[in-house]
Amino acid sequence: MLLIFVAIIPVSVLSFTLYKQMYNFVYQSVNSRLAASASQITAELKHSNEILTNGLRLLSEQESVVNGIDDLLYSIHLPDILGNFVLDAPLIESLYLVEADGFVVESYGGNILALEQSNILQQRFTSPFEIKDLESKSKVYLVDNYSLVGKSGQHHSLVHVVPIYSDRAIDRIVVKGYLIAVVPIYKLAEVAANRLDDQESLAVFYREEQLLGNLIGDDAYDVTHASRLIISGRNYQNSVWIKIKVGQRLESLANQVKEAMAPGMASSIIVIGLIIVVVMLFAHLVAKAFGRLYGLIRDFEKGRNAEALNNGKLVIREFADVANLLTEMKGTIGEQLRTVNEKNVELARIDKLRAGYLEEVQNLNSQLEYKVEERTRDLELSMDNLAQSNFFFQQLVQFRRVLEASEGNRQIANDALRILSMCFPNTGLVIHLPQSRGHRMVNDSLSVEVESFEQLSNRVSEKSRQRWDRFSIEFKQQLVNVFGIRCGGGKMGWLLINEPKLSEENSNRILLFITELSAFLENRTLNEELDHVARTDSLTGIKNRQAFDELQFSLETQLDAEVGLFIIDVNGLKQMNDEKGHEKGDQLIISVARVLSDCCEGLTGDFYRIGGDEFAAVLSGEQLASASELNARLAARQNNQVGIDLNSFGGEPLVSFSVGYASTTDVDFSGLYKLADQNMYSNKQRYYAELRQTEL
């Protein structure tokens, strides 16, 4: 019994303590390794997801993919494009190109029927915040559909839906189709498995549901460590949070402890044997001491002499002191071991909390760095756009001043191309301004060669029947933007921008420029039309009395102006109005105006209707030499028939008019009109006197 209490029990307690300490050391080592593995796996998967989302976004902007949805010429390259992308992206199992209505145009490695029946495009994401153009942003879903996953027994997958834009206008974004990439969960697990050793296991969770793996997840069975993985991308409207958990069975942990302690087992056995031998020797000495103690006690009982008693007391006192000292040391050491164990447990709990806090801080720092970087890029882009906008508005103000001083369509076209080239350098520009009153048609270009303006105008006209303000046409084997220019009077011009992809900011600036140009041209056309109407006789279409008065004022202010004036009055107009009606009288005036215009053709362009039946023709400068010729032409057209059907019996009437002429060689300019008018009335009186004699 003494051997058991003195040797075997202390050795067993010491061995057990060493085993527990070794177990705790191995446990902490495994836990730290699992935490590092979880962080590395999450970082690697996050990096792979960023590469995947950026690749899908760039692929959606490729011209072959955008045009391949509805253009057969581009669609023949789609299988190679999709196949090469899937081979370069190890996470993707299948990739689809889908029209906006949900029908698959092309795919690689997937199940087209299963995708079209899955209604993935009909899923909607709701957000408590206002997000601009929510429906036109990329999305990611966790889908439970075994038909979309090629590997047997696996049915969970991440589906990325990336829109393809055909038009990004001011007030809308038109989605032409989608790229749909299927990323099975087992692909993520395969990437993560490369970071694990043979004794470690992996599990993938979504909202506490285990999607893949063989971890039990209970502390009684596994040593586990988890890390969150956010599946999303730039310009995504949502994200999917996945928890990656790695672990190791406690059974394998115990085996590792045994393997770690195996080298010291032989040494421990030798030590234990030596301890037993020593203890046996010590027990012999103790038994001998107890024997002496017992003998002393017996001697005390029998009343032995004091010397023997003193010797016996001395021996017993030393043994008692040693026994008391060992008892106190044992109690002190046991208390210290309990305190150390409690401290170790508390330190382990604190270390676990610290690791969790550090992980949270790292995640927050990563998110903060990403947001700061994104805000910095947005701020730089905003500052650049602001500078471009300020320069554009300065040029727009300058363009307004140039328009006010412009003299015709040619100068307007040149100034427009010059200012636009400064605002949008290295961009080809083509402008067309139609012919209008007093202005000829202009076609001009800058930084781009146009083979045939006529063919280009025909293509623009055909396309503009559907929509005029802004549309796209094919120009030099690419789609370019065309903006309509309203010129007034129902006439339209256009501006072609040889740039397939215009940003929303540049589109708005060009539309503002076009609006300014259209407003000026419409106002110019309206003013010219009003000026024409104000100076044109509505019945005959020739210049009216206002235009005649303005010409007189202009000539009167000129020094030494040589002017000749014909005053012409229609004979018989009152009789025509009384007998045949004013409608026939108006026809007679129109016919006379046509006859007089023919007479003035080639001699003077200043021909006016200044009264009901009174006309005037003005010759100035070198035109005065043609006065006699004009007078001869008027005389030759007297008493000729005009095309007016009075009735079935009366036939056509004969046109007759009285002419009066005066020039500044005979009278001052101030009396010119009066003299010509007097000469006309003298001729009219002579005409009616001869007419009365003829009737008698």
C-alpha cells in the first residue's frame, strides 16, 4: 500500500498532467492552423470571384458579344469566345448568352432547356435603399437545381447574371441581353481543398444550411474554424454571403497527441522504474524510521531513561518536520497548479475572443478600404467630368456668340465642327444643314473622310423615319451616333459622331449643343419667314407696298442716286369686279402681275404691287439704261389675252394697263413718285377717251 500511495499514484498523476498539457498544445496548434487555412481559402476564393466578375463585365462589353445577340455575322464567333472564357475561368462550369426575353442565343457546357425553364431572369431583388437603374445591374443567386450542375449528386450553384447594354441614353438604359455564368459549389470546394492536408475537412454553409462537406460542426466531434465569403462584384445589385468552415476530427487530434508523446514513452518507463526503486529504498528507510519511532513510543510507555528519550525525540521531531514540510509543499503546489490551469482556460477563451475580434476588424478594414478606393475613383471621375463640363459650357457660350454673328450655313457648319472638335478631340464629325430661304445646303466633315454625302444622307433619312432626335447607323463598318438638328420650316439637318460608344455625360453635352444650334436655326428660319411674309403680297406673290417704301427710304438716303420709276395701273379692274365678281378681278390682277414680272425679268428685280390695281418697277444705277427696253416690253404686252375664263361666251379678256415713267434726270427724288403717277394718270385718261370714241 505504501508503494501504491508513494510511487504509482504520483507517477500516474504526473503522466496524466503531461498528457493534458500536450493535448492542449496540439489543440491550440491545430486551431491556429485551421484559422489560417480558413482565412487563406476565403482570400483565394474572394480573389477568384473578383477575377470572374470583372471578366464577365468586360466580356459583356465586347462588340462581338453585344452584336452577336441579333447579328448572324458576329454570332459565329460566340462559341469560341464563350469556350475560351470558361477555360480561363476555372470556377465556371457553364456559360450562356441569353436574349432580354430569356431565350438562350449561345452556350458552352450547359443545359439550355434547364436554364430557360429555371426563370432566373424573372427573379427580383428588393432593396430598402433607392438604387438608380436597379433592373439594369448585375445579380448573383444561389440556385438549387441539379439540372444546371453537370456533376452527379451536386445541385447547388452560384448563378451570375450580367446585363448586356445596347443603348445608354439620358433617360433610360436598354438591356439587350444577359451573360449567365453557373459556378457550382463543388468547384469552390475543389479550389479550397488544395489548401487543406489529409486530416482536415471542409464544409460550405449558406444561412446555417450545410451545402457541401462532411463536418459535423459540433465541438464534441470536430475542431472547426469558419470564415465568411462575400460573393458579389462591381455594379452588382446584391451579394451572397457564404460561410467556409474547415475542421479536424478529435480522433485524429488524439492520434497526433499519441504520436507526439510516443518518443518519450520509453524514457518515461525507465524514469518510472527508477522512481519505484528509489521509493522502495525510501520506504525501507521510512519503515526503519517508523520502527525506531515505534520503539521510542514503546520506550516512552515503559519509561525509558531521558537520554534515550531525548535521542528518540530528536529523531521523531526531524521526521515530523520533514513530513509537515512535504504536506505544506504538496498543498501549495496543488493550489498553484489549479490556479495555472484556471488561468490557461481563461487565456484560451480570451485568445479565441481576440481572434474573432481581429477577424471582424480585418473584414471591416477590407470593406472600408474598398469603399474609400471606390469613393476616390468616383471623386476623381466627378472632378474630371466637372472640368470637362466647365470647358464645354464655356465653348457653348462662345458658340452662341458666334451664331449671332454668323452670315450663312457654311460659317455655322465650320464653327460648329471647330468647337465640337475642341470639346471632343480625336473624334470624327460630319454635319449636314439643308437648304432654306436665302441659305444653301452645306455638307462638311472633320477628322473623318466621307466618300459620298448623298449616300450617307439617304441612310440617315431612312433611319430617321423611325426616330429623328437620336439614332444609330452603320458607318465605316461600325454603329455610330447621329443627332437630328431642327432647322425650322419642317427641315432637318443632322450631326454624325464617329464614336460607337458615347458616355452618358458626352451624350448630354452633344444634345445640349444640338439644342442650342436647333434653337438658333429655327429662330432664323422663323424670322426670315416673317420678314418674307411682311414684304410679300399675299395675292400675287411679289413684293408689297412695305418693301417698296423701304426701298424708297434706302434710295433717298443715298447721295446722287440715279433712279427710274414705272407706275403701272390695270385698266378695267373696277368694271371686271362689278360685272364678273371680285374673284375674277383677283384672277385678272394675278395675270397682270405675271405679265409684268415677265417684262421685268432680266432688267430689274425691284417689282412691287403698291395698291389694289397699281404696280411699280424701280430701275437704279446701271439699270436706268434699260428703261426704254422695259417700256417697249410693256407696250408689246398691251391688249393681249390672259388665261381667265369669264364665261362660255365671253372668252378671255384682253389685259390692258396704263404706264407712267419718271427718273431723277427729270426731277428730284422727292418728286419722282408724284411725277410718275401723274404720267400714269395722263395715259389712263387718254386710254379711256380712246375707248369711248371706239364705242361711239
